Amino acid sequence: MNAPLTEQFLTLQEIVAAAQRNLPPGPWSYLVGGAETETTVKRNRHALDSIAFRPRVLRDVSRIDSSSTFLNQKTRLPVMLAPIGGLESIVDGGAAAAARASAEFGVPQVVSSVCQPGLEQTAAAARNLRVFQLYVRGDDAWTDDFVQRAQDNGYRAFCFTVDVAAYSRRERDLVGRYVKPWRARAIEGAAFQAGLSWDQVKRYKDKHNGKHSLPLIIKGIATVEDAEIAVQHGVEVVYVSNHGGRQLDHGLGAAAVLPEIVKAVGKKAEVWVDGGFMRGTDIVKAIALGAKAVGLGRLCGLGLAAGGAAGLVRALEILEDEVRICLGLLGVTSFAELGPGYLAPAPAVNLPDAFSAFPLLTRP
Ligand SMILES: Cc1cc2nc3c(=O)[nH]c(=O)nc-3n(C[C@H](O)[C@H](O)[C@H](O)COP(=O)(O)O)c2cc1C
């Protein structure tokens, strides 16, 4: 009999190592890889590794509340499971396994439109807080069908991912000759996706503007200019993301662009962020910089690969422990007390890469 996960995994590093042992080389490369030189992947980490803390002491931190709210609902941590397409190649049950972990631990799930099972079955798998993410690969009627189905199945918001005008060259997959089982589906709508513009955003907001309409999230905002345009279109959530460095290579780190976006639009829209967030300290940094929620992409996939839904729950428990320790050592008892005053720029101490958050690992 295997030891319980609470004994098998005392650290996130052990979860990452288990995920690597469990996954065949193709799905492993797909999960951890990025575009071309993987410079954006590294910059995501570099941006986080270049922020230090300014802790305050001798404050009563005997009671810490690390919960938050997400679309006005309470969540156990200010994190969400970011959308992951092809999750079914990483864990049995795919998005349904992620849904179960999301419900059991108590953080929201953003469900990808290119993931199995479909949105109905994923919703039926657990009573969790869920958002639906669409790659817009069809006309208005096609999109509206997804909106209706999302609404009918208890999704709380609708998300367009917009940093996919072209599918990038993921060299780990190319060199490993990993042919994604869902590749044909992805190619089908590629031309449509390349033609997207703010017109589709305007159309969504014009059409879905009732009291019970799903709020709109635009995922893949990487500049303050686009954040401002999104807000002018009435978008409720600006989701700062470079797709985990999987799309445009040589972008800036997500945490590096976050502050100016928060400054420009933070009072008019919620700002969410993802890209390289792996540890409790990373989450605390994002919230101190003004993000409302932090997406976990690879960490979510790694937890699932390490031990299915239970593995992801265990990863989230360790993350929560790290968050609470960080808050206490900073001298705050809740996220509401945080602000940029708890942070300072500092040179990164390691050359960053996708795994620099896990220094004890043998480099994959
Ligand atoms: C294996 C994998 C598949 C992904 N599929 C999607 C997707 O279907 N839709 C989407 O909007 N983003 C997708 N992303 C991007 C994530 O939602 C998120 O932006 C990114 O992973 C965050 O960076 P991180 O992995 O460093 O946490 C995917 C990421 C990974 C790792």
C-alpha cells in the first residue's frame, strides 16, 4: 500500500518529480514546454524572482485568513486552476478530475474549450465555482451556443483567450515528434482565430448585457494599451497572461507587466494574472501587486499528473501552507492588508527557468 499523499508529498518539488515519473515524454514536454527559445517562460520566473519582500515584524499574526473572493464568491485561496487544453492526456478524467480537485479544495476552475470531457460533463463532475474559456474558432452563432451552454451548466463567467492569433512553435513537442491527439480539431478553427478583433468583444458585450449575462474575461492581455481597450469595451476582468510563455516568445514576464496594468485599469475591472506562479510566495507577490486572482497552469497539470485529483488537492494544500507562512512572516493577517510596500525590486539569485522554483529537482 502506498503511503497517504500527505506523507508522500511534503513539498511541491516532490509533486513535480512524481509528475515527471508518471508522464510519458510526449505529454510531459507538452505540459512543461514553451515556444521556441522559451525566453518568455524564463522571463515569467525571472519577473517573480526579481521581487523581494519587505517584512514587518511584531504584529499579531496569530490568526491568518488566506481566503479571498472570486467573482464575489468566497474561495480558499486567491488562485484558480487556469484553463488547460488536452488535460485528458495528462490525467485520467481530464477536466473532470480538475473539477473534483477544485471542488474538494475550494478554488475555482477555468475550463478550456479544447479539453475532454466537454463542458457539460465537466460541470456535472463536481459542484465547484467554474468559468468557461473559449478559443473563438467559429462565427457568432457558434460562440453564442457555447455561451448558452455555459450559462445552462452553472458557469459564472465567460472567457475569450486572445493570445493565439497563430499557434506557436513548441520545440519540445516538435523535436520529440509528439503529435497531439487533438491537433486536427485545433487546426479547424485556426483561420477564424487569426481573424479575431475587438469587434467580437464588442458584439459579445452588446448581445450579452442582461442582468444574468455572464461577465466577460479577456485572457492574454500583455500590455497596458490593450488592458485599457478591454475596459473601454466593458470587459469585467482583464486577465494578464502570456499563455505561460507558450505563445509569443521573447515577451515580458507576466509579473513585470502587472503593476502598470493594475495602475491603469485596476479601479475599473478586476485584474487576474498567470505565468510562472508556482509557490506560495509567488501568489503573495501577485496579490501585493494588485492582482485579484492568480492562475495556476503547469502547477495544476503537475499536481494532476502526480496523483490525479488527490494529487492536485495535495499540491494546493502545500501551496496554502506556503502562502500562510509568507503572510505571517510579512506581518499581515489577510490579503487585504498587502500592498506594493511589502515588495522591493532585487536581482534574481538564480538563472531562471521553468523549474527554478524547485531548486532540489534534477533538471528535466
Ligand atoms: C498544457 C497547457 C495547456 C494549456 N491550454 C490552454 C487552453 O486551452 N486555453 C488557455 O486559455 N490557456 C491554456 N494554457 C495556458 C494556461 O491557461 C496559463 O495561461 C499558463 O499555463 C500560465 O502559466 P504557468 O503554466 O506558468 O502557470 C495552457 C497551458 C498549459 C501548460
